[in-house]
Amino acid sequence: MDVNPKAITEEFLRLLGFNPNVEEQHLDDGLLLEVQCDDAGRLIGRQGQTLSQLQYLINRMIYQRDREHPKVTLDVGNYRAQAREALIQRAREAAEKVRRWGDIVELEPMNAFDRRIVHHALKDDPGVETHSVEVAGTTRKAILLRPKH
């Protein structure tokens, strides 16, 4: 069955009262849909929670029509790209503290997607190793950075 994620996303957002402009970008592991619209903050939500939930719903709608379709990543107002860069910057600053002082640094609890970004950003750092650790009372995990011996 032919599925059009761009059209599904545009229609879904129109039904929610937005007037979106959606651009498609093909990635190695799926499709990126970049949404521009007025009041993008409402679509992004606090710490990107609304954006994550919208992405989940859109992927569920696509999956209902085509179980083989690659995963769609949704970005609004370039939020994910900017958040990714800020996360990488925080990880590098924490790694610098570990190298400089030899201390263990703990980053805030984060979801699996963000943890992968941090682990990937620091995987080639010769002086720092990263480990995900459970955080009591939450489904998220924190990342510990410690000196490599």
C-alpha cells in the first residue's frame, strides 16, 4: 500500500488547527519530516514532549497502513537539531571536567534517544567512558562519565 507520511502529517496537523509547511528529507534509517508553522512552541511542548508524542502518533498511523514503512522522525522549527547540538555540547563540557579533574560527572536523566546521542558523541574520547545508569522512580536513565584507566 502506498503511504504518504508528508500528507498524513499535514492533514493531522491541520485537523489540530495548525497551518503547517512540511518538508521531507530522506535519511539512511528513515524519513525526517521538518514542520514549519505558526506557534511551533505548542507543537514542541515542554522539553519536546508534545513533539515526541506527535511523532509517536504519526508513526502509529503510518504503521496501520504499512507495517514495513521506515520510521518517521518529526522535527518542528528545527527543535530536534538545536536540542541535539545543545546536548552534544553539554556532553563535551562534562567530558572536559572528567579529563581535567578526574571526577565522575552525572548528566541528567534522559530518554534512550538522547542517551544514544551522548554515547555516540563521546565514544572516541580516549580519556572518558560513558555508562547509562537507572534512576529510581523514573523510566529514564542518567549517564555517568568517568575517567578511562
